[in-house]
Amino acid sequence: MREQLQSLPGVGRKTANVWLNCALGQSTIAVDTHVFRVANRIGLCATKTPEATEAALEKCIPARWKKHAHHWLILHGRYVCKARIPDCSHCLIQDLCTFKGKVMNSL
């Protein structure tokens, strides 16, 4: 099914995974910039590409959480673990973070 979706104009792997997850309820991991950043910062993976990140997350995330995992990572990356100035002082999982640029005195 993913291959069929990706054959459509403008549909890449991430979009296909989002559609499979949200519309069909499949446990897929869609990797966007937020998922890529957060997964690497908190040590879920140490990857250089979205495809490698997806493969690593597929292996380490328990089946019962896979359907929602990428949504949680996206939201965490969008509102707390931001790219330029992460809000580390409000991060509930900062003890898992290996990011060298932590900002502990965010306002």
C-alpha cells in the first residue's frame, strides 16, 4: 500500500506513512524534521537520514505505542524540543537528552 501511495504525484514516504497511520490505523512511523531531531537528541537513534530514523524507531518503539509515537515526538519537537532554542527547563524527559546545546534557563 505504501508503494501505491508513493506512486502518486507529490506523495513521499512521510506522507504515505501519515496517511497509513491516520486514515487506516496502521502503526507506521512518519519521520519529519521534529521526529528526526527529537529521536536523535534523546537517544532513540543515532541516524543521519529520515529513512534510517524510521527503521531505528520501528525497532525500538514497542508495538503498543507505535500508532501514536510519531505524533508525540512531533508535538514534543514543535513545542518543547525546538530546533533553535529548545525549552529544556520545561522538558519532562531532559534526563534522557544527550543534546550538547541544552538551554536550561529558558524563559
